Amino acid sequence: MADPNSLASYFDFSQVDWQALWTATGETVWMTLFSVVFVFIFGIILGLLLYETTGKHSAGAFILNKITAILVNVFRSIPFIILIVLLIPITKQITGTIIGPRAAMPSLIISAAPFYARMVEIGFHEVDAGVIEAAEAMGASKLQVMWKVLLPESLPAIISGITVTGISLIGYTAMAGVIGAGGLGNLAYQDGFQANQNAVTLTSTVVILIIVFIFQAIGDFTVRKIDKRSVA
């Protein structure tokens, strides 16, 4: 066996438990996809609230905008590893545990949804005001404008945003793994770093990179398909 302090130890793949690697990969993918679904939903809702209440003169809209903006800014500013610790009591109440992939869900969603909400809001603001005004002039209700104009027109930006957010979530799952959430982060830290098995850490890192590349490729492909501006 290679010296654990040598460069050669990174390529001593006899250290790698491939079944454990496969299980950890499944946990990372599951945590990411499950979180992305809820981040997408909550991000759209928060982004829509921010967009619809920005610049409005009514007291209700102003207050709602400020409350939403404060919550979004606060939770997207807290470092993820600290947020996990802060949310331990809430996580325990929601999931019944503070370890394993399920325990990582509240922290992953709460940390990423505000970040994504800001990207959604920016996407909404990039929609041509003339298109919205034309729809309103034809008698479209506020709800119809949202579903038939605002969301479709901003869909490329929304998909690009969830792609970036999803990649961030993959990184968050690795950090969550360090404190017992499972997945590739846990494997790299517990079985790799702490056990002086550098090949395990390297292999886990490579698999994380592969997941990121796949996620990015899917996002880019989807944007190209739905973005009317990309059509020559």
C-alpha cells in the first residue's frame, strides 16, 4: 500500500470501496434532485413576490416587498455550514433526525431558494415591458400575464438560474456530508481524509465533477431548446 502522505496514494484505487462509492453517489444525486424541485418551486414564488411588489405604491405591497427582500437577503447571506448548525432544531422537528441525507434537505432548500429567487426576479425584469403591456391591452388578467407572458418569456433565464443553483447545491451536499449528511462529501471526508485514504477523496471528487458536468450539460441543452433568441 502506498504511503498515505505521498502523491502516489491518490492513485492507489485498492483503497476505494466501489459499492460505498456507488451508494454515496446515489445519495448525492437524490439530495440534489429533491432539493432542486423544492428550490425551483419556492424560488419562483419568492421571485414572483419580489417582482410584483417592487415599485408598487400601496402600503401592503411595500411591506410585503421589504419582508420578502429581508428574508431572501438574510438566508442567502448565511454561510451554508453555519446554516446547517442553526437549523438543527428545526431539522429535527421536520425530519426526525439530524444525520443522513434526509436531514440535509431543510438546510439545502432554505439556503438555495433565496439565491434562486433573486435570479428569478432578475429574469422577470428582463422581460420586454412592451410584451406585457400588449397582453394587458388585449384584456389579459394579472394571472394570465404571469402564466402566458411573464413565465414563458423568462423561461431561459429561469432554467439557467436553476442550473447554476443546482450546481451550487451539489457543492452544498458535499459540505453537508462533512457533518454526517451522507453522500460523496461524507465519503470523501470520513473514508478519505480522516482515514488517510487519498484515493477515496480523489475518486469522490471526480464523481462530484462528473455530476456537475452532467447537470450543466442538461441545463445548457434545455436552454438552447427553449430560447427563441438562439434560433438562427
